[in-house]
Amino acid sequence: MLENLFVGIADWLRSLLGGLGTPGEINEAIVMLAKLVAILVFILVNALWLVYMERKVAAYMQARIGPNRVGPKGLLQTTADIGKLISKEIVIPKKADVVVFLLAPVLIFVPTLMVFAVIPFGKNMAAIDMNIGVFYLLAIASLSTLFFWMGGWASNSKYSLIGSMRVVAQMVSYELPLVLGLLGVVMIVGSLKMSDIIAAQEHTWFIFTQPIAFLIYFIAAVAETNRTPFDLVEGESEIIAGPYTEYGGMAFAMFFLAEYANIMVICAMATIMFLGGWHAPFGLDFIPSWVWFFLKMYILIFIVMQFRWTYPRIRVDQLMGFGWKVLVPLALANIFITGIGMKIYQAIGW
Amino acid sequence: MLRTQEYFLNFGPQHPSTHGVFQIILTLDGERIVKAEPVCGYLHRGIEKLAESRTYTQVIPYTDRMDYLAAMLQNLGYVQAVEKMMGIEVPERAEYLRVISGELSRLTSHVLATGVYALDIGGFTGFLLCFREREKMMDLLEELTGSRMTLSYARIGGVADDAPEGWLDKLDKLMDEMPGYIEEYNGLITGNEIFQARTKFVGQLKPETAVNYSLSGPVLRASGVNYDLRKAKPYGIYDRFDFEVPLGENGDCFDRFYCRVLEMEQSVKIIKQAIEQIKEVDGPVMAKVPKVLKPPKGEVYHEIETSKGIIGYYVVSDGSNKPYRVHVRRPSFINLGYLDEMLKGYLIADVVAILGSIDIVLGEVDC
Amino acid sequence: MFGKGLIKGLQITWKEFWAQKLTVQYPDEQHPVPERFHGRFILDVDKCIACSLCANACPNKVITIKKQKVGKKQFMTDYIMNIQYCLFCGLCVESCNKDALHFSQDFNMNQYFYRDLPLVLVQREAPAEPVDEEAPAAKAGDDKKAKAKPKPKAKTDKPAEPAADSEVAAGKAPDKEGQ
């Protein structure tokens, strides 16, 4: 029952529409729209919840108790914050490029939302199961660099400029190890389709067969989302807030929420590629698949948050050096070893 | 070849990691610093001038406002200068209380410096965990003096008040716990590889340069120069305590930071000894001093070791009840003297690391 | 081995995650205020002889005392502290020979309007003609005092003695010299 909760809702909607006598294509389109809206709402609510979670995790690691005034246990704190931020004026700097300046926070959510269309949240629970799912995800996710850059450039402030230069340098150079890390998994599966990748992990998660790839992917992904120890982009003790320096009110909040949505993307991706997606470990099948998916995702998110509240920030030259001199060669070596391993396995005839 | 251009960046006065209202005008080539021009004075309040229209006792609260992180040590320097001028003998118990509260002040300052340095490098948790212990120490200082930061505890001829009942035991207990906390800082901050990568061999300072620029405190000792006034020219009763002067090797940011951590351990050691010894000392905490202080004509220079370095008070008396001139050699200000040279060739991120490792307090820099 | 420090750091934050939390949720609970806390001032009008020692001991000239001659005696009509300039150093309390001025543990001195900031400890009319007994005057003072400070007096006696022994060098600058 719980297992098929969301699939059941979709089927119910489909049958309901079928009863109305409208053409089948339109019905499918409406179901698809409903799915997308559901995902959209889910992401936004989740981003709010993640902000709350981060504040709580941070507080608990710092001998504090965190937000606990607004709503039960402070759960409505972020909602209240967003309410406040919406009511604030968006100050536009005098010499800013107004159109680009305002466009950047609007567009920053677009790639993130597009990416979620292909993520399978549970058994048969992907909005679209594309046959180039991984490729699509990587291609779209890296678009967000552009919007950070737009915001930083249009602000016409030196701190923003430095910050957005860092965004471009960091995201472009960490995109490479990220993709190369995932390549090992794709090679083993032989498909870019998410459902195939998850199906291949029914017995063994790829974190066990590809541990180095997981490590590379995870580090690169943390860097992709500008989280500590790779948060040079914001680097509040150096360049105030990087590209967001000149933003206030809801424009800032959009960047802020997009960061959390991005964390969700990379953690969901890691779950799909390395942690068996919605597969239950140890045969604990009675818990619904989507619960497993979210459990794995939130554990990864917690680890990302713990990184942030433990590690200091690395320097820009060290960041580049680490990316190009350590991660990329390591990822290439991993691909090489995976290739040889696959050939050997085929030769033995597994 | 692309035509590139250097540009200016106003680093401060409103910047989260200049530790106040300090400004550095940076000339940058990309992220690399070509030239750095420190600008101070945004927090100038004219304390030296204000002192000229106050009586000798009334100057004490103003000295608090210089290095407000280790206020007792500022008090102590001034008070000892005036005592030196007037030849006042301070009662034994007062001396011990001065050492205890002074070292506790030094601890609060060093704990803050440790935490803030972690924050400068980007680790937020280290900052708040350091504040946790700092709060405990400030609670103790508050119990002793009534204030948390601007203590005004020292008086000419002694201290304001004796320690309350049970205070020394509480302090002893905290000092027993301190090594555990310091270990936690070491695990979270010092031992972290990213932290070390950020700070090691950054902003190196040769011992000769440090001496030539008259730097003092942990900044000097991190370069390997063994000069701590508490050991070199013991003032008060510091010759009665057994402690070491931690030294650095490379004179880089990491050594400057780590010197402070090691000094915290030594301060704990001194306080523990002082608590042992004060139990056998009884008596007043104020010497017999006249109500109106009129030091003889003349001048005196007295320097002590604060958490930031050597603070020197130069007091001139014209025989009246107000000092003719009070000049303060502020360690934070003088330690900044080599900053512009030190920053050259480093990245923006290193500016924060180097400035943080000097551990300045703007109240003292601008006075 | 590289990475040992990184793992140690994670261990510490993980341990702290479950450790006791130290937040004091201020309006609901209060951090204990020590006895010697430098808070709002309390003046024991009966003890005060309007000698102006405290006003002279103050480094910032916070205290304003107005006196009026009633008969042979000096009668204090105003004792006002411009608390916005106060350093809370405690020199005035120490300088008091009669043990009349105290700190209380009340740290909440916010005012909505700037004009309400000065701390009025005494403000009263001088009696028109000399009275033999102090009683009516003191009573009037008490009333006014109660009006000025809504909070009841926390405690009157000073915790520690030595400072009150007036050995202290504080204050008593000659009156003429540019006060």
C-alpha cells in the first residue's frame, strides 16, 4: 500500500481523467503536469526544510539548540524567514546591469528544477525515465554556473566579480572529475538510463565495487555545490558573500534556496549511482522504496552538512591544484582500472 | 597577450574578518596582492588625551577600552606604572589576585584568538566551541569583578576586591577541565589538514625582521625569538611561577596560531600554581595609599606582557593629581607595522589568514 | 597519514552533536547574575549626605548632584546619572564613604526614548523651611525613589568590605579643578 502510494495516486488520476472521455494524449499531458508540479512543490518545501535542518545540525554541533521559537520545534522558522525576505525591497546597485541582475536569481532555480524531472524517487517513481538520464542531469546541472556568473557580473561590485570568477573556475574544473567519477559506474552498467543503473545495483551497490569513484564524485559534488570546504565562492571571511554580495531580500533567498536544492540533486545522484537508489539493503523490503531513497539521500546530506560545520575553507590555488592534480588523474586511473577489470571479468566469463 | 590591469579593493573598514574597523587598501593582480596599504584610525577615541584630564585612578576604566579582550592586563600595566612612580608596595594577596585575573584575561583573549582564527579560515564550529569556554571564564571574571569584559579590577595599590567565597575552587575546577578543551581545539582546528595547508608557510616572518620591527608577543615568539617579559624581566610576582615560553620554528601563520594554543596551557599552569600559593597568603588586597594620588614630578615607563605582546605605559607626572601625559605602546598597533610587507605576493584568502594570525584588537590599534 | 585530522574533526563534531547544549533561552530562563554585578545603581537616600565624592570619582562626569541649603543643612534635591555615558567601572560605589550607593543586579536599563535614559535616583523638592526632624524629607525622598525605580531594591548591604574601607584612592579631586 505505502510502497505504491505515489504510483497509485498517478494511476488514480489517470483513471479519473480516462472516465472524462478526453483524448488519451491530453490525459497523459495532464498527469505529467501533475507530476512536475508535485516535484516542484516537493523541492521547494524540501529546500525550506533543509535550511532548517542545516541550522539545527549546525547548532547541535556547536553546543546550541538552534531555531525553536517559530512553530513546533522551530519548524516554521524558514517559512517565516522567507516571508520576511519576500516583504523586503530588492536593492539594485546604481551601476548594476539591471536586467541581468534581476534575471540571475530568477533563473538560478531553473536547472535544478529541470534536473529533478529524471530522478527516480522510488520504484517507478521517475517523472521521465530518459534513456540518457545521467547525461541529461550532468549537462543541465552545470548550467547553474552561468547564473552565478550573471549575478556576480551584473552586480558591478569587485567582491561579486571575484566571487563569480571563482564560481566559474571552480565549477568548470570540478565538473571534470565529477563526470569522470560517474563514468566508472556507467561503464559497468553500459547504460545512461537511471532505472538501468539502479537495477544493476540490486545485489551489490556500486559504492563497494567503485569506492574510489564514489569518493571522487562526492568530493567533486561538494565542490560543485560550493559547500565548505570548497565554499570559496561565498567565502564570507574573504569576499563577503561572493556573487550574492549585492543581493538582498528574496533575490538573495533564491540563491540561498537554490544552494540547498543543488545539495539535494547531488545527494540524490550519489544515492542513485552508488547507494543502490531505492533498493532496500539487507532485504528490508517491507519499508517502501521511496523511504529508502530519501533515507539514503538525507544521510548523505547530513554528511555534507557535517563537512561544512567541521572543516575550514581551502584556498583558491589549492582548490585548483586538488581538482586538476589529484582528482582528475585519480578519476582517469579509476576508469582505466575499471576497464581492465571488466575485460578480465569477461575473459573469465562471469 | 591579453592586456591585464591591476585594480584596487577596499578590504574594510566594513568587512567581516578585519576584526573590527580596520582597512587595507589592496592593489590586486587577479587575486594576488601587489601592494597593501593598511589604514587605521577608524576607532580612535583619544584615550591618551582623555587620560590627561582624569585623575590617576580615573584613567583605569579607559585602559579597559583599549584591548577589551584582556582588560585586566591593560589595567595592570597602567597601575603598575603608577605604582612604580609612587613607590607603592602592593600586598601579597593582591599580587596573586592580579596574576590570577590577569592570566584568566589572557586565557579569554587567547581562546577568542583561537576561535576567531578558525572562523577566519572558514571553520565556524571551532569558533563557537572556543566561545563556550570563554563564556565560562567570563562568568568567573564577572563573579570576581562585576563586569565581563571591561573589568576595571586593578587599583593603584592593589585590586578592587578580594575573591568571593568559593571562587578559587570554581576556577580550579575550570582549569582542571581546560586541557581537555584545548585538546578539542587541537583536534578540530590545529590538527586539521586543510587548516594546516592554509596556514603553514604563509606569511613567514624571519626572527631578525620581527626584532627589527619591534614586534612582540606570540607574533615574535612564533619566529623563534625567546622573549617573554614574564620570563625575561619578571614583573609583579611572576618569578615565583614555573612555566615555559612556547616558541615557533617557521614564523608562519600556523606557528603564530599554535603559540597561542600552547600559551593557553602555560596560563592554565600558572593559574593552578597561583591558586595553590594564594591559599597560604592572607591579608588586605589594597595597600595604604593616600586618597588623592599626587605622584612626585617625573616620568616612568613600565611594560608588561599582554596577550597581544608588550604593552608599555609611559606616564609623566607634573606633581598634580592628574597625569601630565600618558602614552601607551600598544602591541597590536606595533605588530601591524610589518603587515604591508608581509601581505605582498599572497592571495586575498591569505590576507585574512595573516591578519588573523597577528591577532589585533582594533580598540588597541586605534586607541 | 593524510586525512587523519579530517576524520578526527568529524569525530569531534559528531561527539558534540550529541553533547549537552548550553543555550540559555533568555526571556524564559536567565543566566545567574553574580552578586558583584555592575547593574543599575541604587541610592540609599537616608544614608547619603550629598558629599559629591561619587560625582568627583566618576571618570566621565556621569553623576549630577544638586543641593539646596535648607537652614543649616545641605539638602539634596537631585541625584541624576546620565547612564548613557556610564562606564560601569564602580569607582563611584567604591568612593562612597557612607555606603549609600550600590550596584544592583538589574541589567535591564533600556528605554524607548532617549530623554528617559538618565537614571533619576532622587528628584524632590527641598522643604520650604528647616525642619528639625529629617523624617518628612526622607519620606518624600523614599516616595520619589520608588517612583523612579519600579523594581524593588534587591539588597542594600555591600557584599565585600575592603573597598568600602575608603582606603581607596578613588576620587576626591579638588573641587576647583575644572570639574
